[in-house]
Amino acid sequence: MARLTCGALTAALLSVGVGALQLPLAAQTGPNPYRLVEGLQAGAGPGRIGEPWAKLPAGQQMGSPGGLHIDVDGVSLWAVIRCGSDGTPRGGQTYCNGSNLDPVLRFDANGNITAAFGRRRFDWPHGLHVDRDGNVWVTEAGGTDRAADARDANGRPLGHQVFKFSPRGELLMTLGEAGVAGSDERHFTAPSDVVTAPNGDIFVADGHNANGNNRIVKFSRDGRFIRAFGSTGYGPGQLRGPHAIAMDPSGRLFVADRQNQRIVVFDQEGNYITRWTQFGMPSDIWIDDGGTIYVADSESDMNENPGWEKGIRIGDVETGWVDHFILDTGDNPPITAGGSGAESITVDRNGNIFSGEPRPQRLLKYVKVR
């Protein structure tokens, strides 16, 4: 049998696609050049020891973060914060039903709130996306597991919708029917996330649970249904609990197929391209303009994904190679059901990473230190 040189072996691996390989060791041994802002000494960084980066109004407690997305200015952060200040202990999820707090918040580079809206409109807001015009899209994944509670103050149903807002909070578009789950052209079942293409086409990851719709729904920029693709299962192009969706610079769609412990890649017509398993059990995906992919894994542990550890993996979107790994030390073995770590992730133009941890109820900022 012929022997391959190191260079030839590397070329051979890339020729078949890293996505076809199981690489738990390589995915978890990369260096970690990132540090939390609140761990930096005062005077040597933007934070102070013991102080969270995100500053909420006096007396308001942080809720469970949902989706995150950097604003069009490249430095401000839009975040879904599921209200909080309701006595929910850490380790549990907070909801917005019955709260007077705004769940959609905009933070400046120093963690100060500069915009807020959405009160009394959501039960369990989940995904957030900022389009190229600065509009803010939010998915409402509530209304399924807590159907009896998913109503606003006036008794109107909540859940199973996608909203488009202006940066000032004006409602511009609604997809789906409030409180009504479904799998046709007009309904969702707990949609997890949304992303828009340069031409304005809309792609919705529908829905949150493995026994849900497990599909991607495509609409035109004006909300006209175009097609749905994906189905429930384990095979090529099938999904189980699509938790997030992102688009790379070439226009490919990357879906966090969380319960199948992989990323699935489609083109915009719904054609299956490949699947990647080297990023763990993905909850969210961010891809920057330079082709770096950041994947938040909040679920991997000895129960959910044996042999893997939860954390944030950073790599190359063309080769799929993982370069860096930020280990989450929260609970492995697990001490909080459903994961302790980052379920949402975004990156600003300076390379700072923001992550949302729903059960620890934390919104974190990481800076690159080397």
C-alpha cells in the first residue's frame, strides 16, 4: 500500500471534504486566543472585574438571551433577551408572556442600551437577524410547549410567527398566524431562526423541536411563499430540530441541524450540498465576510453527544477546518438540563465575539488577546 506524505494526506482529506469526516479530536484541541471582557483587569480592557459587559437598567435582571446579530454599523449589538426579572433561577429559561419588559435590545460597543422594543408582543422570542437595510427580524418560537400560557395581556394568542421591524421598532411585516401551528405555506411550528439574502429573499428555519416541521421555508422579499425544503430524518438534506440558519459570502445556506449533531449546507434553491460533523452539536452559526465560521455548541456532553465538549468552534467556511475552540466549562458532566453554554453567537467588525447563554442567563463578550 502506498504511503502518503503529510502534504499529500492533507490534500486528500480536503479533496473528499472535511465535512465527511468525524474529527472530534481536531475540533477540540485548537488554541483559544479569546478572553471574556469581564475577566479583564480594570484599565486594561473595556470591562471591570466582576461586572457584566451588558448593562441593564437598575434593578432589572438579565433574562435568557435568544438570537444575536451585529448591527449594520458593525459594532452595536442587537439581542433578544427573554425579559427576565421574574424570579426564574439560573438553570431555567425565562419567558416574556406577562412581562412589561422589552425583549429586543440594542447595545452600543460599551454595553449600554440604545434602543428597546417588543414588549407584550412575544412569548418566547428565539432567533434574530439584521438585514442589509438595518431592519430587525425576530422569530417567535413560543406557543407550542406552553400553549395555554401563550397569550398577550388582551388574551390574543402568541407564537409561530416571524416579524420584521424597523430599527425603531415599527412592525413592517408578519409571516405566520399568531398561535396557530402548521406546515403549509402560511404557517410555522415554532420557527427558530431567519436570514435574508442580498436580493431580499427570506429563509426561515422551521421549527425548534425535532418532532416539528424540520424544514427551511423560502419567501420573496415581499413575503410571497416560494418553496419549502428539508424533511424530518437523518439522511442527506433531512433535519431534526433546525436551530439556526446562516448564509456564507457565496450565498450557501448553513443550517444548525442540532439534534442530528451536524451542520447541513444547501443552496438557495434547496438543493443539498453537504453536511459537516466537526462543529459538534450546533445551536447557532455566524459567518463573517472574510469566510470565518463561528459555531456555538451548547449541548454536547456525555449524555447528548458523547466524546465532544460544548463551546465555541471557529474555523474556515471553505474547508470546514476548525482552528480555535473556546471551551465552555459550565457543566460537563451536565448539571443543567439542556445545556449550559452559548446558544447564540455573533461577531463585530473588530473580531469581538458575543454569545448568549439562555440557562445561565448571561450575555457575554469575548475579545481576542493574541
